[in-house]
Amino acid sequence: MQFECKNYLLPTDALLQSEFDVESEALALDRVTRMIESRSRAALIFVDACRDNPLAERFYRENYSETRALMTRGLAPAKTSDGSMLVFSASPGQVAFDGKGRNSPFAASLAKHLPSENVEVLSLMKRVIRDVKLESGDKQVPMVTTDLPTELYLNLSP
């Protein structure tokens, strides 16, 4: 969920009775990304958590207003630092679809394209964006934020 323009990952047992509970019960996404970035030369972070969150909606309705609950759907924009790429399954303010079956359209497309040989990661992400837009009727558009200074190829063939 987003709170005060910041993204948080919520555990399944979070209660969030008031705004004071957010930082104690949730994990700030920027903290997680900083930890990953500090230990990687090229950090690729994929977040397929932009879901319709009943807990977050209840939290905003009870502590703020119905309008605020609708305005804070999905996740807030996020930044990356040098040498990293952060990918959200939906653009800021959008809610990601759960999909048909086991995986969301984003996860299904990512799983389909990641094994591709000799594809630069941004080209791969364009394929994922295309698939998700098609699957959702243009209602969900993944967002890629990157500060990768060079091209990065995955699954190089011999």
C-alpha cells in the first residue's frame, strides 16, 4: 500500500488500526530496495504487489475519507539509484489484475519472457508491458524505473 506518498509491503497479519501502525507493521519498499541495491552491481527489483488491498482501503476510509481511499489505490511512484531497475506490475495509482489461474498477467508474462536468450532487459520489459496491456485491455500498464548505466543481457547463449 502507499501511505504519505511512500510504498509499504504489508504482512498478511497486519491490522493497521491507525496511521501510527503503518511504520511498525509494514516494511517500507524503499528500505528493501536500498538493501538490495547496496549488495548488487545491477539490482533488478520486480514488484507484483499493486493489488486492490481491502485492508488499505478500510484504513483510509476509517482514518481519512472515501475519496482518499480511491486516490491511494495502487502504489506511489518510486526512485532507483545508480545500477538498478525497479519494475511495478502497474503504473502509480493503478491496481494490478489477479489474472486467470495461478499468476497475474504481469507474473505470467515475466515468466514467459525471462528465459528468452540474448535479450536486453529493457527490451524484455517492453514485451512484458505489451502482454500486460493486451491482457488487461490497456487497464494495467507496468512501470519501469531504471538507472542502469549500461545494457544488461539476461540468459546469454554460448
